[in-house]
Amino acid sequence: MKILITGGAGFIGSHTVVEFQQLGHEVWVADNLSNSSSQAIDGIAAITGIRPHFSKTDLCNYSELDALFRQACGFDGIVHFAAFKAVGESVKLPLKYYHNNLLSTIHLLQCMQAHHCTQLVFSSSCTVYGEPVELPVHELSPVLKPLSPYGNTKQIAEEMITDAVATSDLNAIMLRYFNPIGAHETALIGELPIGVPGNLVPYITQTAIGKRDHLKVFGNDYETPDGTCIRDYIHITDLAKAHVVALDRILANKMDAACEVFNIGTGHGNSVLEVIQSFEKVSGQKLNYSFDQRRPGDVPQVWADTTKAQKVLGWKAERTLDEMMLSAWNWELALQKKL
């Protein structure tokens, strides 16, 4: 199959490209490199022996995206990752997020319709559940007001896709996933934030290796066992595999409805302090951290009910938190060797 992966040079996108290429699919990557690096394409090629087609395309520019569809003569399926993703930044710069995340999705849906491409896997997020009233959250849990503009863009994008499905022959699976961390087992690709990391794990590894002075833990007064936020952390490779399974389900006409939703997580949560402790154990590094005020937009705790993904998709997360943290540390060490 010929697969388009938007945002394919990013953290989740690059790992998903690897999974598709290892199964023999022809992959095209569209990425404007605003929050990623072409180094990821080199890493993909080193892992798979195949360099994906790469186009520096801004999905907010319809003409550029349309030209890519014409160049490729259409696609059999699309996985849509391209979006800004930092919760904290979205609170400070909401219009930046609404413009980029929503306009890019609108243009993609328009291009798909114009070029008769009807198979879509959308990268959604657990942030659509807002501050959940019940845990774990399952697919029928209330979709509440998100606590950040980032989360709201995911919620609105889901609504746009649902409406597009209802009025066309589009088939879509929306994966609401939780907190991807770690890196590929080869340490050839991983999370490579530009500037100061907005996510916990790269900040941990950068602190441990000396790129950052110390780690700030945002809030230690939440109503959780140790006072810090709880998240459902999932290894990036496990997450990437879920996208392959989802697109296979669409292409094999196995869907129960034209638009389906699945939670993608491990099914249990870990606190920020537990993540730190896991890192210290597997790396042998003592981490310099301190507590700071709560960060706007952060949900106190959330983790997934993954029963539907296991039963319907036949997918289940396999890697432990220790394995996730060790892979993230190995990736940071590999980056250090390149300096």
C-alpha cells in the first residue's frame, strides 16, 4: 500500500513510518519540520534500509498539500499526526494552535475528498476527556471541556472528521492515546524536541546528561498518592504499532462503523515521581529535581481503559515503564555521542 504519514519526521510519526516500512508498505512523509528534524528520515532509512519519500510540506498551505497528492497519484491510506502538541505552549499561544492544528486538518480532509482517498487514521489524544469524572476513562466516557487549547484542537478535529465521515465515503479511526515516551530499540530515532522540552521524559534525560540544570516537577499537592500528576505512559513503538493495526482494519473493511474511536494506552497510570524513580533505577543516574507550582492546563490524573483496543483491534501495549525509560536514556546517550 501507498501510505501518507503527515508529521512523519516527528516523534510518533517517525516510529510509525518504521513500522509501516518494515511491513513492506510504500511510505510518503509530509512534514514542514517546524518541530522536527530531517535527521529522523536518516534514522528511518538506517533502521529499515529504505528511505521514505519525503516532502517538506506545510499542510496549512493547501496548494503544497494538493501538489503532493498529485505527485504521488493519490494514497491508499493516510495517518495524520501533523500538529503542534505542547499543552503549556498552547495555553500561552492559543491562536497558534487553533490555526495550525485545525487548518491543517481541514486542508487534509479537503485534499482527501478531491483525490478520492477515503481511509484515515487520526492522531487524537486523551486530552479530549478533559478532567475525567471517572477513572479509567473508556471510549464512552464523557468528552468534557479540555483544559488546554491543544486538547480543544483535538476535540474539534474529531468533530470535523466525524462530520466529514457522515457526509462522504470517508472511513476514519481516531486513536485517543495517552503519553508516548521512550525511543526505538536501535536508538536511531527518538524524541528530539526543539528548544526546551515540553514533555517530562526528554526533560529528565536532558537533565541527567547535563543539558539542563535541573528538572521542575509541576505540582506536588494534587490528590494523588504522592501528590504529583498521574499519566498513562506508553512506549512509542507500542503506540506506532497501533496505527498499523488501525489502518489495516480500515483497508480490510472490518469496521463496525464508518468512524471508530479507540483508547491507546497501557491501562494503568504512573506518577511523575514514579517515572523519575524508574529512570534513576535503570540509568544509575541521580536526578536533580525540585517542585514548582502547578502548570496551567494539566489534568491531575488520567489513565486508559484499553479493553476495546484489545478486543476489537487485537492490540495491547507490551513494554514496561522501566523498558520505556531505559530506551529514552539510550537515545539520549546516542545523541550525546553525535556531538
